[in-house]
Amino acid sequence: MDILEAIRARKSIRGYKPEPISKEILREIIDIATHAPSTANTQPWEITVVTGKVLNNIQQANIDLLNYGATPNPTDPPKPFSGKYRRRQLDLALQLFELMGIARGDKEGRAEWWQRGFRFFDAPAALILSVDKSLDELHSLLDVGAIIQTICLTALNYGLGTCIQDQGVMFPEVVRSFAHIPESKQIVIGIAIGYPDWDFPANKVVSTREPLENVTTWYGFD
Ligand SMILES: Cc1cc2nc3c(=O)[nH]c(=O)nc-3n(C[C@H](O)[C@H](O)[C@H](O)COP(=O)(O)O)c2cc1C
């Protein structure tokens, strides 16, 4: 797949076919994606790949906690968005709710949608990225950012879709216990991965982008 085509084609997939992904393909994707750049070539990413029973246990434990009323407890709790960031966030949420037929006051529908993220969107596999806590946070997180996009782009080559997502790892203790990730590692992010179900309404979302003028500043070109 052409690189520009892949960059344009990648989108977050929130509905998957149950078809499993072979370990071989997952290995190939990760192997290729490790060509991503990293600070001083430190390659700080540690990738835990879960499927089958282990993933089911994580999904179930996340949902049990939500049903129990537990508050998600992410490693680095996100600050609430405001201004243009909130507008963009709302824009996406409204589009997704509309596609999924979730009305404004539909509390149950919204709760189910929220839970879906904690189930890794029912994907047949998930990747959990962590870094050693001894590392400088800014750089190691930048490095993880580089590899997660590379994983998502590489996955396209195998007909696979992905959704980078923090919901699935918002109860880090769950992931730690089922995927045996020790306390010395910071759990950074998850990636749901699987064959896209293109009939799933939310997969039809077209997330918008700001015009280039709004995100760039140019000097010295005239
Ligand atoms: C760090 C990060 C965390 C994300 N977490 C979630 C998540 O928890 N749930 C979700 O549905 N999407 C999540 N996303 C996907 C974004 O919503 C998505 O990338 C954005 O809306 C742009 O859409 P696109 O990926 O389809 O281009 C996350 C993306 C990133 C980069």
C-alpha cells in the first residue's frame, strides 16, 4: 500500500469481525513497526499482545468495574478539554452518537457505548504499550506515539483496522494483573486491532481535520 494512501485511509475502527488474527501476522506488524524512530534509539516501547481468554478476562474485569460503579483510574488522568479542543471532542462524539443511533437523553445507549471502549471495541486482539518508569516521561511517550501510528499504518497492509485507545487501559490494575505488567512499567496506551466490520455504523465516521492554516505558522518563505 502506498504510504500516502495508507495515511489517508487509516481511521479509528470501533467495530470488528470476530475473526481472530494469527500470531504470525501480529508479529510481522510489530516487527515492521519497530522501525519507528525513538529518542537516541532507546526503543522504550514494550508491547503486550493479548487475545483469547486473556483479552476476554480484561474486557470482563473492565466491565465488572464499570458496573460496580468504579471510577476509571488512568495512569495520567486526562484534563477536561475546553475551547476549541472541547469543540472538536464534541464534534466527534456527536457524529459517533448519531451514527450509532444514540439519542441525547439515551443514558443506557451512552453507557453501552462507553463500555464498548472498555471492551476494546470487541476486537479479537489488543496491544498494550508500556514503558519503563525509569525513563524520561516526555521522550518515552513521544517514542510510543511514533510506534503506535506506525503499527496502525502497518496493520492496514494486512487488511486490519485499529483504534488507539485509552479506555481499555483506564483500569491499569486490570491490565497489569491479566497481562502480567509489573508496577515498574507505566502503561501508556492500548490499541484494539482486528478485521474491520464495515457494516458497523461507527466505522462510517469521518473525523474532521482543521484546515492547515489553523495549525501551521510559516516564516521566511517570502
Ligand atoms: C492517544 C489516543 C487515545 C485515544 N483514545 C480513544 C478512546 O479511548 N476511545 C476512542 O473511541 N477513541 C480513542 N482514540 C481515537 C481518536 O478518537 C481518533 O484518533 C480521533 O477521533 C481521530 O479519528 P481517526 O483516528 O478516525 O482519524 C484515541 C486516539 C489517541 C491518539
